[in-house]
Amino acid sequence: MTDTVIVLDMVNDFVTGEIAAERAQRIIPTLREDLLPAARENDVRVIYANDAHRPEDTELDVWGEHAMRGTEGAEVIPELTPEEGMTCSKNGSMTHSMRPDLTHT
């Protein structure tokens, strides 16, 4: 079995935008300084799973417009920008297991 670190929804709209969560801001130093460097040093796979909505996504009916695909709000925060070889899943539903759009950096 391969170890994996999943960085979930650390995008601008959730960290610094209108629907920002203070808890998300508090974990940035630990992710940036401890967890992600340790993953790199130990060849642990890192996957970024992020909201990236299209206008027709039904989740927007509940939460309002946020993390819209192609906008700065749907981009990973600069402090945690994925490095080469990391996987990014951009999805418009509340679950990243349905229709994930996987890209490798």
C-alpha cells in the first residue's frame, strides 16, 4: 500500500475569500513547514483535491458561488502551491470521488 497525503480544498476562496475558514488558515504553517516537506523527503504521494465549480453545479444552490473553475478563488493558495509531480483533482461536486478532473503538475 502506498502512503498518500491529501490536501483538501486549500483554495483561495476557502482560506482567504468570502467563505474563508479560520481553521484553514491555522494549518498552513504545519502543512508548509512540516507535512509537505516530510512527504517529499519520503517519496509520499501528495494529492490536492479542490473545488472548481461550473455554473451548473448543484452545490452552488446550497453554498452560493465559490471556487469557480478558472478563477483565482479556485486556485490553491500561494503558500501551498503544488510542486512538480503532485496530483491535483479539481471537482465541482461535494465529493472528489465523482468525476474527478485529475491533472499532474
